[in-house]
Amino acid sequence: MKPVFEYTRGMREKQQHYCPGCTHGIAHRLIMEVLDERDALGNTIGVSPVGCSIVAHQYMNIDMLEAPHGRAPAVASGIKRVHPEAYVFTYQGDGDLASIGTSEIIHAAERGEKFCTFFINNAIYGMTGGQMAPTTLVGQKATTCVAGRDPKQAGFPLRMSEIISQIDGAVYVERVTVTTPGDIRKAKKAIERAFNVQEQKLGFAFVEILSTCPTNWGMTPVAAIDWLRENMIPYYPVKQFKCVEGV
């Protein structure tokens, strides 16, 4: 009988702490699959800061460091400069990257740092209780905006891929999602291209992955996928914003 699922060597065989229906686990596996296929697991250093992914090192079978909240790009910049031949990436959520860490990611891109960032956007603060994030949609409810986000009070959601794509040092920027098998295949290709950019030392690579948070959205996993497709994708279009030739 042909197995329907096998662990990639890049993932530790350990039960994850993520809530049912959360798509962090899919993103983890895709990154590790790409590195495994490159035989690069022993030459990779990942950085995860505060957030739902704070214990990603327990699942990803590579060398990893934890960073203070929002500071993963600064830590990764130092690591990549000391280990220029290693694959280096940050794995960050929207509350981390688009709020406390906004300046860090902007300046890493501006400097053209030669690592990859994988940005998980689920439009809410997941780990700390479902507060409004910089990416929370207008009208979307959260524990700190129970009537829904009001742009007159809280401003508009940040579109990080659009912002990063305007920076000269960022040479590859794409937004993907992981809600269907087809989307997952496209997401894996984006991750491959990001590591190609790093391998060729072309500059900074940024992949945004639209994700679900059923627990804090107050939905079932299936309903959360539908909500993402019906509400997030119209505001955060899934597309390639920037790509240098040859990757």
C-alpha cells in the first residue's frame, strides 16, 4: 500500500502546539521540504521571534535561534554576514513583522540583506489572545476591536508585500496562500524561488503566506479557509510583486 503521508527529514516527528486548522504547520513543512530537496538541512539557520512560531525550533530539523519580538531580521542579518554560505531565513507572524518589527524588516530589505523572510499573515495576533494586528481587515472583529476594525480610529491594514516590493534591495516579493492543494504547490514554488535568490546572492527575498487562525477568528477550520478566500485575498491579492531574472 502506498503511504499517503511521510515526514520530510526537515520536520521532527513531534506533535505541534498549533490550534486545529492553523496553517502554520503547512508552511513549516513546505520550507523544510525545499531545504531537504536541496540537501541543505545541515547548512541552514532559521530565526523565529515571539509569536505563535516561537517554538518552531522544536519542529524544524535545522539550527534555529529565537529572537526578541520583531528583531528576527536584525538577528538574521548578523548570522548571514558571519555565515555567508549558509541558508538563513526568518519566520515571522504579522503581529511581529508588521508591528513591533516594521522598521527591522524595512531596513533589512533596504540594505538588500541576503536572507529570506517568510511572513505568516493571519490578520490577527494569534498567540496573545486575538488582538487587532496591523493586518486586521476593516470591519474584522478582534478582542481589542469587538465591533470591528474602524479605520477612523485604527487606520487601514498594512499591505507588507506591496511596501517591501517598492524597496530596491528587495529583489523577490510574492504573496501566496495555502488553502487548497493547488495553492500549496504554488507556495512551495515561491519558497524555492526565495532560496534561489539567496543562493545566487542577489538580494533580499520576501514571501508572504496568507494563513488562517480559526481559534481567534471564532470559526471552524473549514469556515476559516472560506473566510480567508472571501475576505483576505480581495484585500491581500495573491500574486508575484517582484522577481529578478533567473530565479
